Amino acid sequence: MVIQLNSDKLTRKIVMKRLILGTAQFGMIYGLNNKKRISLKTIKSIINGARKNNVKFLDTASSYGDCEKVLGKIGVSDFSIISKVMIKNIGIQNPNEWLAKSIKKTLNNLKVKKLYGLLIHNPLFLKKNKKKKFFKSLKALKDTGLVKKIGFSVYDPDNLDELLKEYKFDIVQLPINIIDRRFEKSSWLKRLKKNNIEIHARSVFLQGLLLNKSLRKIKYFKKWQKLWNNYYEWIKSNNLKPLNSCLNYVSSIPELTKIVVGVDSYSHLQEILKCKSRSKLIFPEYLQSNDINLVNPSKWENVKI
């Protein structure tokens, strides 16, 4: 699956149209490359740069530290914003009241009147506890107009079976990158597209692991040394940079509606926006891995940088 593009100018327009600026690193230390919080000055330059380059979407969450407050302080009312809510396992007697309070807090922090999207950050909670009332509460928010679209943030293709069967939703956010192709290799992307569900790709850089060559030397990741050797040999043979390889891969998947990317500087954002499409690239099967201990960052608990 490769998108044919006629010019670099057209390539950049398509990238910008599909781009969502991820903001997790604005509210906490996030990603393997970051060892400290990004300064408010830098965040402002990134947001202003996104605005200047016609990037219209932001992705955030109430669980991203004080990210939503930071965004509200800067001013982002001209962006379409997608946030995520984490349902607590205990102590919620009235889902309608709890969710209404949560969305009010998010809107107040962001200083906006409504959201483009609101996603449940831990949908397995609904599956394990059969808490359909929580999704009904989410749908009620959509009916009020405070949220335009609702959906889920998922981590594994298996998460989608019951969700699609039990719930009618508008957006699904899922992990996909050049080595994690579980969703692409399954039938899910086509099924979601057929159901008119927006597909937002995240983890396209695998928290920076696919961009920084030195990170593969971390003890935890050495067990996949053959994969790293193949990855960087392929990059070199195609005269690419890691960033270009990652973006070319996700851009080649037509079912993806949006692509979430996180940056830690305006120059990094510029690199992404200037990325050129290579229409004849072939992404070899040997570059992928189904090892959950690699492709799911939540398994990296013992990683020491």
C-alpha cells in the first residue's frame, strides 16, 4: 500500500492535513529521548509553529500531567482538540455525573467551549466490568454538543472485537509504526474504515525508539539486535533518515485518517512537515515484530536510559 504523489508541495499538504500534534510531553516527561520537562517557551513556539503551518488538531489527555492547563494558558481555542479520559476502577457511583465533571474540568483547563473528540483511555475497563453505562454517559455528552465525536484509545487488535460489536463510536486511536504492524496485518483497518470510523495512528516513532540510533544499545532493547541491524541497514540502503522512514510508512496506509506525532521542539516539527514522500518505497516484512514486550511501551517498566 503506497500513496503516489506528484510533488513535494502536494506531499507536505497531505502530511499537514492528516497531522495531529501530540502533547503528552507538554505535561510530563514522556518518551525515551526526554529527560526533563519541555519549557513553556518551547511549547509556545511549537504551538505557534503548528498554527503557522496550518496544523489544526491537538491530541491530549487528562492523564498527561498538567498538559491541558498548559495548553489553556497558551491559548488553543482555534484548534480542534481530542482529549482522553481514564475511567477509575472504583468510587464512581454515578457515571453521568462523574463524566460531566471530568469534561467540565478538561474544558476549563483548556479554556475551550467544546472538544472535537473524547476517547476512553482504558476501554478494557468496559470489557472486563461490562460497564456499558459509562459509554452511554459518553454518548450523552456528544448529544449535548460538548463533544463532536467519541471513541476509544486501544492497544491491541483484540481490544476491538467487543468494542465494535457493543458500541457505536466515531474514532479509534491505535498504535502503528514501521515495526508494529499488527493492525495493518489484521483486517481491522479496513473494517473500521468500512464502518466510517476515523482511525488515528499513534506511536509512529515508538516513543522515540525508532528515531535515535543510540537507544537500541539500552540493555532492555539489545535482545532485538537483529531487528535493529536490519532496520538501520534498510534505512541506509534507501538513503533515508529514521524520521522519514517512520513517516513514509504510516503515510503509505490509506485507511489512516490522522497521524499523531509528538515533538520536543519547533525544529522537530519543521522536520516532520518537510518530510518528503518516497512513493516507491517497499517496507520489508523482516522489519516488523509482534513481540509485545517491544511494541507495547507499557512493558518497558524496567528500561534504564
